[in-house]
Amino acid sequence: MMQSPKYDDSGACVINDFRGFDGDILVVASKDRIQDMLDYRTELSRDIYYHPISKMIDKSMWQLLKVAFQYGCIDIKDIQLGDDLELRHKLQSMVQYDLGAAMFGNRFQFRMVDVSVPLTYYKDLFSMTMGFFESETWQRIEYDADDVNGIYEFLFKHRDNEAVRRKAFIVEPFDYTKKEVMVKTEDGKRQTLRTRLQLEEQDTKYVLFTPKVR
């Protein structure tokens, strides 16, 4: 947005075209600015917010948090009182021997930094929370919506594998194109605007991230 903007200040343009409300309907001078905004937001969802790597990061973090709770490494107060960065540092200090992360994650005990690494077994999972996929030891398996049972068959088959049981996670598809806006132009014409972009095929898949198994 800063170095190579796709458009001028779209927000200012939308506000400039805004005329008021008719119930839940936006009254605008022209629908073009709103349409552009929908399309740009869809691009941001596709390329950033719901990009496959972003979804992997979110789900792997959720999985690591569940593990940390199970081991008693963090509790609800860590979620309530700490910010995202502090929590990430706390988790990092639990999977790595990292004094800096321990300090910024507020892991002190009697003025001594607790440098234990109770989650060292989950270093690979933590790497994925940073956007790095360990292709040598992990696999990424895609499933169509009508074959989603294949995920649970896989997990059941490998239910005795501790790595799969504790580390594997599922990324579900999300349709980021469904947002719509009702508008009315000054000439009284009403229209429901939807993005002109389509979901990419990769965004329609269920994805199982799992440690490789024999």
C-alpha cells in the first residue's frame, strides 16, 4: 500500500461519494467507488488475510496454543493480560532456548529467567506459526469438499501416532467473496453490489497439515 498502491485514497473517494442512508441502504453519488472497494477488499482477502500461508499461520498457532494449554504452560490469564506479541514470545521461549523471547514473554521466576523448553518437541509447529513449512518432515494434503471424510479417515488410521495426534491440524475453506452491499444512487436506482472476483481453486479446498508418516 505504501510503496506500490493499487489505487488512490479509496477511503476518501468512498466518503466523498457518500450521500446518506435509506434504511440499511447506502445512498451514493456513484456505485463505482463502492464496487472498487469490494473488489480491493477481496484482493486483500485473497492475497493477504486468507492467503494459504496466512491460514496455515493462524491454524498452527491455534494448535500450538491448545498444546500449551494441555501441558499447563499457559493459562487463561496469559490470553487475557498479554498482547499477541508477548504471547508469541512466551511460546517461542517454550520451544527454543531463547533468553530474549523469555524476557519479552515475561517468563521470569524470582528474578531468574525460566529457560526451560517444555515444548521443544513442537519446534516444527512453531516454525509454521512464523510462516515456514517443514516440507522434509511435514506434508500438506488437499481434499475437495465432497471428500472431507478422507481427513478423518487419515487421522483415525494414524491415531496411535503421537506426532499426528498432537500436531496435525485442518485448514478449512472460507469464501471471502460473499460480502455484498446494497446501494442506491441519487437517481433512485437500487442495486446489490458483489465483488467481481472469483474464488481461486486453492481456496475451495480442505487442507490437512500433518507430520509425514510411513
